[in-house]
Amino acid sequence: MPQIRHLALLTDDQEGLATFYKSVFEMNEVHRHPSPHGGPAIYLSDGHLNLAILPAAGRRKGIYHMGMAVEDVEKTKNSAIAAGATPPNETLPKDGRFAETFVYDPAGTRVDLSAGWKH
């Protein structure tokens, strides 16, 4: 059964927001790398959910996208497109930090599709 396993938040204060989630919700930092949008991209986890805290860099702050853990990425992508999703318009890097692919749901929200995230 597909499950939400990843959320990405955009903020102007990645360090402050990461500290908030670590101190209030006891999340652990599992990865960090420089963001092409400036500052760090910080990844936290509670053991089930991966939370990416990314620089807003002029984009609307808040939830940026969500990620669904699925058994068969390609089959789910094709099923989503058949049900009205828009296919990806770019290829994601295959360096282990990103989902395998994504779609945009009918409302325009990006939904990452992956066999799993670090947690």
C-alpha cells in the first residue's frame, strides 16, 4: 500500500526550522548538503517520515511537495498519469538524495514517487 513518507518544506531559515523539528518532535538529522538555492538542505526523520527543509529562495514558504513510498515506481507513475496526473517535466539526479521520479497531481501538487527514503 502506498504511504506518505516524505514532505519538503521551504523556509528562509533552514537551521531554525530544523532546530524546531529536532527539539519539539525529537526528529534526527539524517542528511545535509549544500542547496543550489543557497544555504543547506537539511533532512530530518522520525524513523518513518523524511522531512526535507529547503531554502525558499523567493518561492512560497511552506509545503513544497510530498513523497509517496510505493512498491513499483514506474507502474504507479503510469497509473497516476492515466488518472489525470501530469508527467514529470525534468529528470531528477540519481545520486540517492531524490525520489526516482514524480508527477503533478490534478491540483498541481508535486508528488515524488520512490521505493523508499532514508530514515
